[in-house]
Amino acid sequence: MRKHILTAIQAHAAETYPAECCGLLLALGRKQQYFPCKNIAAEPSEEFSIDPEEYAAAEDLGEIIGIIHSHPDATSRPSPRDLAMCEATAMPWHILSWPEGDLRTVVPTGETPLLKRPFVHGAWDCWQVCADWYKREWGLEFEAFKRSDGWWESKDNASLYETNYEDAGFYRVDQPQRGDMVVMEVGRTVHPNHAGIFLAANPALPGEDAETFGPGPFLLHHLYGRPSEIIVYGGPWHDRTRLILRHKDAKQPT
């Protein structure tokens, strides 16, 4: 990190303390610049959210090459959300502990395991584990759908799975085969709010230890507040199912 940029970040962290500061690292030709942003999170001492208008303004000035925020009265160690969002944004995250002053950089790996990832809504959640399975297993990629936490709790909000599945290339079927997405209703909800990948009798995920019991069928999913896992699909999970979706480019099971 260049000295004048680090100085600017430290000044911003001191100004916003005890709230988290946040900003963007810009490339302006051969120069770099720190672009401070307003933290519009509901609890700015615990998390940060960059104002979308300020993000757009930064994009007009130069290329965004990093995201920066502070950890007030804490170490620069990245939280699970930091790690998840670093992967989701596909750019380095720089974390400054304040007032300690230690700066740490986290770089996206592009290879997040499907199993045992912590739950971070909007980055590592039930939709994302499905999208990542499709990318890894079938080479399919989807746009980064925006979703706010708790969208499923109000009739005033769009039902995201029901509204978007056709545009994403899915169509409804009656009986699942390996690779289909199973959409369910879990907990107190007015919309189908949970999804997983139907694995049929084969729970294998190359390169990962999938601990399973019984003959299946199996489901890869990521339940709110829990690590991602493979479960037996049946009983209450079958009863919660509202949609079975197959992608138009689905590979036929062998």
C-alpha cells in the first residue's frame, strides 16, 4: 500500500471512529487514489455498506481496484463476511485495524469450497452454493443477483426464486434428476426462500469430503446461519418443496 494512500485511510478511520470507515482504491492511469465513502449500514460500528451513488461516482473517476474498510477496536483479521464478499466482488479487500493501525490485504482465490462455508447472506448463501455448483460442475454462470436479507418475509417484496428462474434459464419439472434445483419454504416465510442442488444417489463432490449417511437421495444446500452441507432429501425437506427447476443446459445423468 502506497504511503499517501495509507495516510488517507488512517485519517478517514480516525474521523469515523468508532464507526467503520469504508472506501475504494482507484487506479487513475498510473496513479492510485483513496476514494472515501459514506458508511450507510444500519449498524456502522459493526459493519459497512458503501453508498451506491458514491460507488458509481468512483467508477466515473477511474478503475476500482480494491475495497477498503476499518475494524474499530479489533484486529485486521477478516470476518467470514469479509472473506465472502472479497470472493463475490473478485477484487482485493484491505482491512485496517483502528486505532491499532495494522493493514491487512485479502485477495480472492476464486476457489471457495462448496461444503462447510459459513453463511453470509448475499455472498455465501443457498442461492450462491447452487450457482457455484453449476459453475464448477457444468460450467454455467449466472448474473450476480442482488438480494436483501429477509426479502422472503413480506408480501410487498418480490418472490425472487419464482420471479427470476425463467430469466436464469430454468424451467419447472415434476420429478428431480441430478443437478436440478429444489426450491423450498423454510421457517416463517411468505415466499419460497431456500434452494439446494438435487444430487440423486451420488453425493460426490470432487476434491471435497462429503460425509453422508444412507442411500440418499442427497441434496447440497446452505441453510441460513449454518455451514453448507449435504443432507438426505426426504421427509420434511420433501414436504417443504415448492419448485423443482431444471436448467435448459442441464447435462443428462449417466
